[in-house]
Amino acid sequence: MADITLYHAGFDIIPRPDIHFGRKNADFGQGFYLSRDKDFCKRWAREKRGFKTILNKYSLSLDGLKIKRLERGDEWFDYIFANRRSQPDTLAEYDVIIGAIANDTLFDTMGMTTSGVLNREISSALLMLGAEYEQTVIKTELAASRLSFLGAERLDTDELARCKAALRAEEEAFIELFATELERLTEAADT
């Protein structure tokens, strides 16, 4: 298998990521989250007063790692839904999980499902709307040992502003799509 180049945005230069540092209830559970899409990472980078925004770059050697690829669908939805509710990790045997990011950063679709506002079918359909961005999650120490730090760059204010403008435009289009599809799906469920 070939090596892949991955990016992670944050406020620190991270030569040796800690797979135990992040939230346990993230899409694919606890691990170190990265993306192959440099522009995506820049769009989701944050600014924080007193901190520099950093884009870290890595190479991951996939040789000898147990990798799980999740496509948008039932297995993907069920895994994310379980992780968001802090259920036991059903894919703990994998070193790396690669798959689509759940598109519910603007609307807490999973929360609406857990509370009974949305049923599973509507929630799943809504999470599959819009652009599909891929995330790669380093889940084990073995996978972390195969991650080579290639360097980091500081994202300046002008670049972050351009990225935020692109993100806002994408979010506006998504809100319109989400509202239209939510109305269609709930009307169909009521008939």
C-alpha cells in the first residue's frame, strides 16, 4: 500500500499526535482526526485570540495496518450514531478508519434523532446531503507510529478570511438544501 498525505488544523504544531486526546463522542470515536483535503482543513480551521492557527502535514504509511473504509450508508450511519451517544466502539479492531464526515455541524441531526424528533431514515438521509468530505482517524498506537510529521504552516488572517468566506457560502447552500429536503422527507413520512 502507498503512503497518503494528511492534514490537521489547530492551534499547535503536533509532531507526535496523541490518539487519546480528542472527544470520545466524535464521528468515528476517539482518535486523531485528519483529512487528505488540505482546502477542507483550511476552511474548518478556527481562529482564537492569542493563538496562531496551524496546518500540520503528515504522511501515513498504510502498510500492515488494519483499515476500515466507511461509505455513506447504514453501517456508516450506525457507527456514527453509536459514537455520538458514547456507545462502545464496534470497530475497535481497526487501526485506521476512513470515511465521510457527517454533515450535521449546522443542525444537530443526531441529537434530533436521539430525542425522537427525527426518525432514523430521515436522519440518515439528511446526513448524506451536501458535499462529501473524507476524514481519516488514527485509532491505535500502531497507526500513530506510522504517521510521519512533514511540517506545519501558519495560516494567516487573510487566508483564514478567504477560507471562512468559502465555508459560509457552502453552509448557506447546505441550509437551503437541508430545509428543502427536511420538508420533503417529513411530508413523505406523514403520508
